[in-house]
Amino acid sequence: MILKSCIGNRALGWDLLPPGSEGFEFTDSKGETWVHPGYKDRQTLEESSEPKKITWYAGMQYDGDIARAKKVLAELETYYPDAKGYEIAGFFWWQGDRDSRSEALSSRYEKNLVHLINQLRIVQSRHHIEPVPHNIACCPRRLQFHTLRPTALQILLYRARLAVANQHHSGENDE
């Protein structure tokens, strides 16, 4: 069985931001300072702006994905009547196009990806699930096509994924 959460236009630095992620200020290349939300915060605003009321919050997609995975596994017999149990064999991550369109989100991508993996390990341990490999795909969408040149931010994300994959493979980043 494969549990798949797949939806476009989601950023690790916003929609998929895991618990414990802190907000930050970022000054872009135009000199504008932006306040980016931490987990469960509700907006991304210029420092001097008034808050806009929105229903979405930082990490809402993460929370929904985890809740849906837990629900399916808790009700396994509903989906697989003959199943006697399950084993989680791995976690595959292929994401980043939306983060690659923001200087701020790109600058935090590696930090956020490490934090995501660590948070998933906490979820696993709370549910007495053995640690599993975390596989990170390192090919942003536009790098798949030989005729399109990747942007500087896409290259930054590519390098961040490679760094995280190498750190976790060697055990350097196990917090």
C-alpha cells in the first residue's frame, strides 16, 4: 500500500511547514522586509502592513496530510479487509517548485527540510513505528526538461536537497 499526498502549489516554507518551525524576517533583493510565519501562524506580510484575515495557516497541509495518514492506518480494515497490520517502509519527498519562486522560502529550504524529517521521526516514534529511510528527489520540475534553464532559486533548492540527503545518509543531522 502506498499512502500518497499529492497536490500542486504547496510550499514547504508555508503549507507543509512542520510543527516547531519558527517565523522569520527576510529582506529581499529590493530591500523590502517581509515577516514570514511560523507553524500555525496565519499570514505573510510586509513588516508595516496590517494583517489580512485568512483561514489558511502555516503548516495546514502538513497537519492535514499527517491526520489523513493516521486515519487510513487506524481504519486499515476499511480499505484492506484482509490486512493483519502494516509496516512503513519509507518516505519519499518530491517537492519544491513553489519554494523556488520565493527568495525567502528558498533561503530556508534546507533548514525546513531537515526540520520536516526530524518532525516525521517524532511522529513515527510516538506511534511506535521503527525509523524509516527518507528519500529526497533532487530534480526540480524544470530541471527535467533539457530545453529549460533552471533559475538560481531552483538551483539553491536542488543543492539544499542534496545537502540534506547527504547529511541524513551519513547521520550528521540526526537531532
